[in-house]
Amino acid sequence: MNRECCPKIVFLDLDGTVWSSLDISAQKPPFRKVSENKIVDFEGLPIELNYGVKEFLIWARRNGLKVCSLSWNIPEIAIEALKAFEIFEMFDGHFIEYHPYKGMLMKKVLNNLGLDVKPCQIVYVDDRDIHLKNVREEVGDVVFIQMGVNVKHFLELKSVLKNLLRDKCV
């Protein structure tokens, strides 16, 4: 067992990962909730929360994982969508800036939170791998899980993390 690589923090991308919109910054607030897992923007365009998000967030925090958003978006718009979905407070923090440098942002977050974690204790979940090189250059060899490729939805992500916790933390 490699206890030193026990997962401590999960960074979740938003667009295409947490919700169906691939660019929430292009949506037009205000958002209105129309069902448990669906909101619409001002023009009536629907955005759906991806399968299992809420259950995953509850499980992760109950199991001692910090969960933070890490997103390239206009912060005000993304935050409004998180609040409309009623999941804003289910995260430990939101780190949303309008630039593509997720590695720099992740490094800044870890420093600002004062988290003493090794790269192998960081789980980064995104629907695209285009930021992974930058993340690994800035932070190190984080655990990367690609939504839609390595896992199909958040209940699969929960299962993967359960296995990581079991294998690396006991």
C-alpha cells in the first residue's frame, strides 16, 4: 500500500464535466431551475447537471475529500449556474478564472489553501485532456480522470475513487 498517495482533493472541471453546457460563459443569465437536474438560461436554452453529480459531491465530502471546481469561465456566470443547480455550497471552494491556464490556477489554489499535498493525492477530473500538460508542468503527476473516457458519469467516478481510497489509504 502506498498511503502517501491517498487522495485528498478532487478538482472538477465544470463545462462538459459537471454540466452539459460546453461553455457556460456563452449562456445568458439569469438561470432558472426547471427540474431537479435542469436549468434554463434567459433565452430558454437548457443546461443539465450530469448524472450523479450531487450524490458524488455528498459522498466525496463525507469521505474526507476536499472538492473544488477548477474552471475556465466567466466566474459570475458559472457561479450563478452553480447556485441555480443548488450545488454551489456542496463544494469546498470554487476556482473559476477566464483563462486556459488550469495548472497555474491549481497551483495557486493549493498555495492559497495551504494544502500540503503531493501530486499523487490530487485527482483532476475534466472532459478534455487539453489542460493536463499544463497541470502536470505546474503541479506534478496528478491523477487524471477524463469524464466520458475513463468514466461515463459521476457514479462511476465515485466507484473509481472508492477503489483508490481503499487501495491507497488503508
